[in-house]
Amino acid sequence: MEADINRIRYGDTKIIVFSLLFLLFISFHSCAGVPTSIRNAFHYCHSEKDTHIDSLINTDGYYYISYPDTGILKGGGHSFMFYRNGLYKTILPTKYDSIKKKYDISLGLQEIVENTNKEKSKWFYFGKWGSYTICKDTIKIQYIDKPTQLSSTSAGEEWFKIIDRNTLVFINSMPLSTNKSYWLNYENYKNIRDEKAKYPAIFISIPVKPNPDGAWILKEKWFWCNESDWKDYMEKIKQKQKK
């Protein structure tokens, strides 16, 4: 009898500890901020204006780069999407197709749109978000991963050349920080940048893209070109939460 009571107490203790750790994890995600060195290097502020990027490339979907299983890139891929209001999003695969035995990005995005899995939807609005600018035939992106107090914040800049409406090619990437230590190994990774340039980003159409309004970066005042636009956005979110 006493042994059963001890097991119950031990089980309750594990639940309490797990709950506290989970709350602490959520707290870290909500309280951590973007370092000043990254904010100062971020130059593509957000204005919510139509960039007319759809006049150059297709945007009703996402772009996917597939890397070979052998070589320095070690397989896998890179997927991302552009929004006409200037937002950029790196997409992580979340939906595993047991028949095809691989992750299906399109199905994962569909789940987010339909909000059938709130946990996956939440993580879509975390992660790497940023903005882009268009310079002739080149799209320049600056992105920042949502910071936590458990790890350092990753941020970067990437450039893609427009080949046609469905194809982009990686040109360059660089650290996004005024901290010179981030640039120490820049030249050492030239072989990786050269390798990435061999594999095009191919457009994949989807019926509906997730609404970007919940992106964590939109809540950051420094991300906006005009403070008044940020206030308008925050008020819109506030009204939406009341419904």
C-alpha cells in the first residue's frame, strides 16, 4: 500500500516538474529579444505595401531547393515563401507522408491554413521570418529566427537571382549582424555558398498560403518603417483576439 502511494507521489512529482519546465520554456520564447547587433544590421524595414513581386515571379505557393544526399550539403532541402506585402518566411517540414515516406511541405501548409493542428500552426508563426527587397533581377532577403533565452539568435541575409517566373538561383549569403565576430568565418564557407548556387529553387503552387498576420516579427516595433503602421497592426491583432 505504501509502495503504491509512493509511486503515485512520484508520478505527480514528474507531472509537476514537466509542467514547470514547459512553462519555463514558453516563458523563454516569449521574453527573449533580438540582440541590438542584429537589429542594427537589419535594413529592410517592413511597410505592409505591395511589392509587386508577383509581376516577376509566382508567389501563390513556395520555393523549394533539393540538395543531393552526397556532398558537403548532405541532402535535405530549403523551402521558403514570399508575401506580396514584403514578408519572407522560411518553411520547416511538419507533415510526414507515411506512403511516400517523406515530409510533404504542401500538406503541412494546408494543415496550417485549415488550423487542424494548432500546435503546428503556432510553430509556423515562430521560426525564421524577415523581409525582402527587389534589385532588378535579384531578391535580397534578411531574416531572423525567433529568439529564445535557451540559444543564440540566428539571422542572415540571402540573395537569389530571378531566372524565370518559377525559378530562382542562390547567389550569396552573409551574416546579419554588426558584431564583427560573426564575419570571422565568412570566407571559410565560400565552398558551401558555391555548392548551393548549383541547385535552383523551384516554385511549387499551393491552393492557399497561411495568413502571415500572426508572425512573431510583426509584433516587433523596430521591424516596421513607421511606428504608426506598427500601432495599426497591433490594434488589428487586439481586435481580432476579442472576437
